[in-house]
Amino acid sequence: MNITATILSDKIREIHPALDRHGIALHVSFDDGKDAWIIRLRKNGNELWTHINAADAARCLDGIECVHLGVQVGQFINYYCDGPVAACAA
């Protein structure tokens, strides 16, 4: 599968629909030097950068495993939207 930022972004949004519900900005880009996809989440000045290597991204998109990506993005949502920061509150 030829992975693009759009395809990976769509998968992330599928795994975590709370991103759109809370208005969390998502930016995905590929870093050739790291052979990894860089995922950036932003909400009200709070930001998380994480990455998923190309092989893990391919496995995720093939429906095999998305644990790393799911956990990292989920932690941002839990902390900044549902937890002590509550940056996603209306």
C-alpha cells in the first residue's frame, strides 16, 4: 500500500473520532531521515508530537496493529480534553 498523509490522517480520525468532535488539529507528514510519519496534534496551545515508523504505519493501515498510534493519540485526548487540562471544553 502506498501510504500518504491523507490516508494516515483518515485512519487516525477513524480510530479517534474525538479529534473532530473536540476540534483538535491534526497534521501528518513524513520524515525521510527517520523513515517515520510525524503526527502533530494541537488544541488551545497544547501540542503533542509523536511518530510511527513506516513499517508500523503500514501494519496499521492493513488492519494488523495500531497500538502505538492509538495509545499516543488517545493519551492526548484523555489528558487535554477529558482530564485535568480540559482544553477541549466548550
